[in-house]
Amino acid sequence: MNQLLELLQKNARQTDAEIAELLGRETADVTTEWAALEKDGTIMGYTAILDQERYAPSKTTAMIEVRLTPERGGGFDRLANRIASFPQVKSCFLMSGAYDLLVIVEGDDIREIARFVTETLSTMNGILSTATHFQLKTYKANGLLQSVPSERERLPVSP
């Protein structure tokens, strides 16, 4: 992978000059490459990674396995894009294995997500089945550990 992209994925708040120094390159070259990566769509945007317990402790997240019927001439794309367009959907991935899509949704509570699944998602033409899994706790997200146990919190180990 491009070294500039690797550095930006780890910390997009670095300046052009800081990145140039890390890469041993001229600042102008880094600025030009960075702008080109944004222009061609390689860099689609920037986001903050939040501690969900502090930011939105009352929000509920669910991962929904979706099995669907592929459409002639379009496969899964049209239906997947339709599902992905709902505001409750935070991510939508085409998967290999026992189901076709992994849909990550967020709601105010379990009931809101249940309504989305039963009234919206499962009633769409082409949806064969869904299986919903609710997120209970986050240990690591986007490559970042969410909490590191202190020495006191560690469980005792016995031989």
C-alpha cells in the first residue's frame, strides 16, 4: 500500500510537513499526492473514531446477516445499494459464506432496530432471510483498542 495512505489511516490529523518528514520527502510532493488521492476518490473522506460508551452510550448497534436472491443482470448490487441507503445502515458489505450481506445498523434501542428489520428490511422483495446479532461490548474498533485493562482489573492466573 502507498506509504502516504498508511500514515493517513493511522492519523489523518498530521500535517503535510509532518508526513513529508516521516517519509523523507518534500512537503510540496506530499501535498500534491494527497490532493490527487482526494481528487481521484482514493481518499473518500475523513472520520473521527469515537468511544461509543462516552459519545452515545444509549445507542444500540446490530449486525444483520442477510440472505437475498441475486437479480438477473445485476447480481446483488441494486438491492444492496437500496439497503445501504437507509439512514439506520452504517455499513453494508457483500460477504462470502452462509449469507450474502452483512448490514451494520444503529438505533436508539433494540425495538427500533427490530422495527427496521421486521417492517423495512425483511419485507423487501429479494430478501430471503435475516439474522440479527446485537453488539454487547466493543473491545477493538478500526484498529484501536477501546479499553486496556489495568493491572488491578486483570483476572488472577493460577497454575
